[in-house]
Amino acid sequence: MKKILLTVILSVISTALLISSVLKFYSSKEENLYIAMAGPTGGSSSEESFGKEMEEGIQMYIDEVNSGGGIAGKKINLIVFNDKNQEKEAMEAASEIAEDSRIILVLGHGSSKASLSAGKIYKKNGVPAITASADAERITQENDWYFRVLSDNGFQGKFIAHYAYNVLKKTSASIVYEADEWGTVFAEKFEAAARDLGMEIKKKWAVNSEKEDVNKDLSKITGELRAMDDPGLLFLAVRADEGVKIISAVKYPGAKNIIMGSSSFTTEFLIRKLKSYPLEQAIPGYYSDDIYAVSPFLIATADEDAYRFRDDFVKKYGKEPSWVAARYYDAAKVAAEAIKKSDIRIGGPVQNNRKEVRAALESINNPEMAVKGVCGTIYFDKNRDDIGTGLSVGMYKNQRFVPAFFQYQASDPGQKETSEYLIQIEGRVLHKTSMVYTGIKVNEISDLNIGQSRFAADFYVWFRYKDEFDDMSDIRFVNEARPISLGYPVTSRTTADGISIRTYHVKADFRSSSDFHRFPFDHQTLYIRFRHAGLEKKHLIYVPDMSSQASLADDDRGETLLNPLSGWKISGTEYRQDIFSDNSAQFLGSEQITPYSQFNAYVHIERQDIYTAVGTFLPLIVLLINLCLIYFMPYERQGLRISLVTAVTMTTLFCHQKVRAEVRADYTILADYAFFTVYGLVLISAVVLLLLFLFQKQGNARKAKQILRAGKILYIAATAAGLLLMYLF
């Protein structure tokens, strides 16, 4: 009877635990927050790639939020819908999203036509939506449930006209545009702004990419373009497919066409298609060189947050992030910030939750309420379009899309400066910024003192820039050991298209910082950092120049040298730009932070000195062997055991102090764990000695021998634990 009763009780308890686990699982699922992504996750290869980049950017931010505990303890789940970049499929996806009572907002769609179609469903059903890529004006202007975290195509058209006139110095232009709403508005805004600036519009052509004989129309257009003496700037308000066909037809030897396009020209698809042409394969850049395009994101014009995003993205996905991934990462961040501000009730009426989120999004409407993203500071205007971030301009060189020499960055509307540096578009003030391509070639690292974090470097530094600056040598090395002056350039020249290249030779001492966490198997990074002494980031941004080292002097020594007797070897180099914030200025009693573009050259080195490792660990190995001997002595030899433990303790303390004197670090290093292991073994041995003494005094030889056997096992276990700890460290 007792067995039956016990079985029943255990069964009841097991069932209760199972039911509790199931309920906990489902309740935790119900407590999650759900957002949707709608984009072309299937279809043509270019569309599928675009959709994948959307999803990667969104999922990366969601993973960061969830790993930090979610929003108020609730994890975010992403549900992906494939709209195939088609209007019908977009409406079907939007209908599914609207009917799903879990989904509180949607990120997407990828294209303007898909967003316009889906937007009707979202407006009718009250679903907040955020796009980071669809730029047709009407998406947000006629739908108060749609938000956009980039500039619309009307602003982009005006921006390109101002850039062509003010930077490229073009006084005329020809236009080829897609004959749909997106392309028509793009072309109209460009034309209106160009005419206001005094530019002549020589000719316009419309292209309907949906027509079966579109190639025939393109052939006619390119034939007329080739027949023109000077078409001026060729503005292509078309998508990448048609852009490739036009570019390959109008770029030929002797042609001096300057071509500028939309953000669709910045994706991998355009350069991949151009590479399929034999001439582009034989002469890299034959078609692609000097094609300009606007991009919603360029890492070179961004700040530290963008570089952290880039590093994390490469680590997660194994590739560089596109502007699509960066913008949708920001869209996900804006969505999360809106959710945090909303009074969302899980299980409550979904329409109330969606209204809460929409109201929170609409409140992000000024710089004080802005969301700091990797693309800049995001906040919305009256049409729910982002006006905090800007556009970057890039150009193709050697099949790589790189920053153009001049950019326009968002500026303070109240800023008063010389008008030649400022333009105003739709009430947004933009400041002209010079991009200076910069490189360092390190010839030799010497006088390396890792303990004092100092080294000497012999290197060339060069600057490649347009001809607006007379003195690029006025720079300040942030980590100089003594003041450094560049002096006169060893080479200086200006190309036919106005690009100045100056190279300087520097030999100097620098301070660095050392990381001894893994000593004596540590890797170190030596760095050389500088900024311009007078020009802030709004005037100048350094861009790592990876294209060429042709500007070096004749005595360039090839690979970087590091004295092998130093015990180190170079494992790699790295170059990047970030922001140096100078808060030394005071204004009316408050601290003013001035941002400067800072160039960084990193030389990664790894310890190759086996003697340091041997010198650190060999004494410990000898001490461990000696300490182990106490377990193999007759239990009566207490005096010898005490002497041995004392000697090991004193020697360990001496060796540990010697290592810490060499490594000046206020944190635990790898070698410390080896010493901690010895200290632990000494403590175990001391306890064993005490017990042996007590049992010997009692005349209990059997227990004394048992203690010795137990001590051996514990000694081995503690040693293994110490080695494991060092390995994990």
C-alpha cells in the first residue's frame, strides 16, 4: 500500500512539474514582442540579396537587444514576409501582417512600389511601418502610419543637383529616368533644383523598364547621347539594371561623361553586372571608374558607433555591411525605442498597441527626442521622413565604391559661416566637408619597450586630396612622446584633375598602451594617431587610402621591419578613421566638445620570445615537482615536509613579485593564475601537514597514510583545475 501511495504522489508531482513547464514555456512565448519584416527575400538574385541585407541588419539589432534582456524583460521576435518586390505580393504580405494580432509594427518594404501598395493596407488597418530603403515621396506624405529613416527621392534629386553644380562644377545636365512614380519625381526634383541653380537641362529621356522592348528604347537613348558633343552631367534616375546598360554604351575611349546615379548604383549588383563585360574584366574600371552615386551610409563619413557596428557585422556575417544593412539596423533601433516608450499590453487589443507605437514614433520629431543610430541622429519631420541623417557621395575607383573628395554633412541650422561651404535644401543646412585620403607606410619599429608602453617608428605618411587646403602638414600626433613636426614633404605633386599628393617622412617616439592579460603569451597593438590641429570634422575627414602607395619616396624599404632580438614579430596592420573629441574649450562656463577626425594606424605584434615563457613557468614547474614530493615521503618525516613547503612558499612569492615588477598592470594576468594554482597547492599541503601532525601525535598510522593518499588525489585535481583555468582565460 505504501509503495502504491508513493507511486501516486511521485506521479502527481511529475505531472504538476510537466504542466508547469509547459505553461511557463507558452506564457513566455506570449510575453514576447513581435515585429515583422517585409522585403524581397526571394526572386531575382539582386532582389534576394537586398532582402537578405535588410534582414541581417534588423536581426543584428534584435539580437543585441535580446542578449541584453529584451525590452522590459520581453524578447523581440522577428517574423519575415517575402513580398518578392511585387505589388500584389506586397499587399498579400501586408494583409497577413495586419491580421496577425501579435505583430505591433513592420519594417519594410524594400522598394517604393511595394511600399506604396502595402501602405494602403497599413493605413486602413492602423499598422505602423518603417522603411529604410523605399524613397518615393508619396509613401509617407499620404500615409500617416508610414515612417522613413532616410531622405526621400525628392530631397535626393535636389541634393544631386546641388552637388553637381557646387562640387563637380557642372553647368549643364542630361537626364534619363524611369517612367514610374519613383523615377519621375526623382527627375523632376533634380531638374527644378538644377534650373534654379542656373544649370542647363540639355535633354530628357524616359525609360519604361516594364516594356518588353526596353532594350530598343535604351539603344536609341544611348545613340543620341553618344552623338551629343557635350551632354553635361548624365543623371541616371534609373535602377541598376538599366543603369548598367546605359553606362556600358556611353563610356568609351575619349568619352568624358560624368555619370551620377541614385543609391541603387551603390549596391553590389551594379559592379557585379559591369564586371561581366569583357572590357571591364580586362581593364578594371573601364566602365565603372568615376561613376558617382549617393549613398545613405558610408563608413568613412561616420563615427565610432558606425565602426563598432561594422566590426560586429563582419564578425557575425563575415562580410562588410551595405548601406541597406546599416539603415535597417537603425530602423530596428528606432522601432525598439518607440516600443520602450509605448504602453504595450501583451494580450490586449492589438490596435491599441499599434496606436501606442505610432504615437511614440511620431514623438521622435526633434533633436532632443532623436535616436542615435550608426547612420547619424534620426528624427522625423512633419511627413515622418528622417531629417537628422544625411547622404554621402561616393564614386567607383578600381571597381570599389569609395567616398568622393567632398561631402555635405548635416549642420546646425543657425550656423553662420562663409556661404561657399553651406547649402540649404528643404530647410536643411548642409556643410561642405573635405575627404582627405591618408596612408601610412611603416618602415621600421625600434626601441620597443612594452613594459613602459613606448616605441620608436620610422614611417612615411601621405595625404591625397583636392586642392582646397594649402597646409595638410599642420597635424597633431595624439600619442607622441615628444612634439613632432612634419616639416617639408619628401614628395609633392598635383595631378591633371587637381588632386594633390604630399608625402612626409617621420622618425619619432610614441606612447602606446599595453595589454598584459595573456602574458607571457600576449599580443600587443602599437598605434600612431593624429588629427589636424585646426580643422574640425565638419571641415575635414580622413579616409584610409588603401588604393595605392605610389606616392612613397624612392627609398621605400618594402615590408615593415622589427628587430627580431626584441622578441616580437608583426602579425598585421590596420588603418581606420574615428573621432577625437576635444573638450578643452570653455564657453560661458560650460564645456564645449569639438569633434575632430582622427587617423589611426595599428601595428599588431605578437610575442615570439620563448625565454619569457620559460622564465615565467619553469620555476613554477620545479616548485610543483618539489611540493609533490611531500606526498611520497614516509609520514614520519614531518620536519622535512615543513621545510619543503616553506621553501616552495617563499620561492613562489619571490617569483610572483618578480613577474609583477616586469608587468605593470593593475589587473589579473594569465601568469597570475599559474601562481594562484601554486598558492592553492601550498594551502592544501599545509592542511595535509596539520592533519598528519595530529594523527601522528595520536599514533594513528592508518589515518595518516589515508590522508597522504587523499592529498595526492587532491593535488592532481587542483593542478588540473589550475591548468584548465589558464586555458579558459
